[in-house]
Amino acid sequence: MLQHVHLVRHGHVENPQDVIYGNLPGFPLSEKGRAQATRMAAFLVKKTGGRAGLFSSPLLRARNTAEIARDAFKTSSEQSYELVIDERFTEGRTWREGLPRSFAPLRYARRALDADARKANEKARDIAVRMRAGVLHAVHSTPPEVHTVIMSHRFSIWMARAAFEHGLGGPAERIAVRAFPWLHARSDVELASVTTLILDGDRMRRIEYAEPAGDERLF
């Protein structure tokens, strides 16, 4: 039986200082983000028939998005929905966390020269491997006839695509993908978007993509 896994990017974030927030604590959804998540949740309820296993990154913006989706599923079916938090779905760690999005040469140079900060940087392949493992665990934890919904982050979703679309982290991993995984996964992952992996066991059959307005494109 084919399994549907919906990788959802969180909505717009409250970030008044306009910093790279990465894995920093805090940073909830903004009012705009909550509206985006509400539209996304309505789309998912319809897409899944109102039945789904719900999983989330531990970061606040993803949890906020997941809670809005959980409430929408509860309203649609009046069933109890458990939200499972899994560290594997978190954002990739980067030495740039806390730095301004607008380029600040001196601050960036100091951080880049900090050996301890660079050690905190998570390799793209490592993100792909943990995302692949997390997705398969979530699928195996969900009844076969029920869709799996995972709230995550842009780069992590890119790497999940690389893992399943190009075998990254799997037994048939290709050297070119292992060396430059981000070159093989660049795709739309807009705020509150839904990237759907249709899996046959641990192999991907196709990918679907939808944005909050509900427009879908098949890849």
C-alpha cells in the first residue's frame, strides 16, 4: 500500500530583529503565519480525509503550526489527535544563528573564524539521513490507511526530498548526491506549503506540492 507523507513548512515567523533564527528558542508564528497555517490545515484535512498521524519539529514555529493543524483535525472528526514531537524534524544547525539577515561583514567574519561556532554547523547529508529516518519512523508509527503529516523547515524538507528522490542516506546512495546534496533538491518550499512524498515502503513513487492557497503542481 502506498503511504502519503506530507512535509509541511511552518508559517510566517515573528522576527522583529530580522535575525537568522535557526534552532534558537522562541520565534513563534506571527499573525500572518497563523492565518497561513489555518489555510494549510484546512487543505490537509480535505487532502487526508480528516485522518492523519501528526508529527512536528520541536521548534516553536513548527509546533505552533502543528497545533493549528491538530485543532483543525479535531474539529473535522471529533477524534483525539496526539502530536508527536521528534528532534529529527528540526532545522539544520548553522554557525549563522543569531546573526542579522542583512549582511554584517564584521560580525559574519568573527563568527566564521570561530572554530567552536563552525563545529556547530550540521552537514547537509546528516540532515538528510536524520530526516529519512524520522520520516520512515513516522510512517511505521501510523496505520497504513492513514496519512502522515510532519511539520518541519525549508532546508530539512529539501534534504528529505534528496534522501527519497535521489537515495541520499540509503543503500543506493550516489557519490555526486552525497557530496552536493543541496544541488539535487532545490525546489519550492514556501511558508505553510505542503510537500507530499508518496512512498512504496522506503522508496518514493512521486512527489506532489501544494501552497496555502491550494494550487498544486506535480513534479
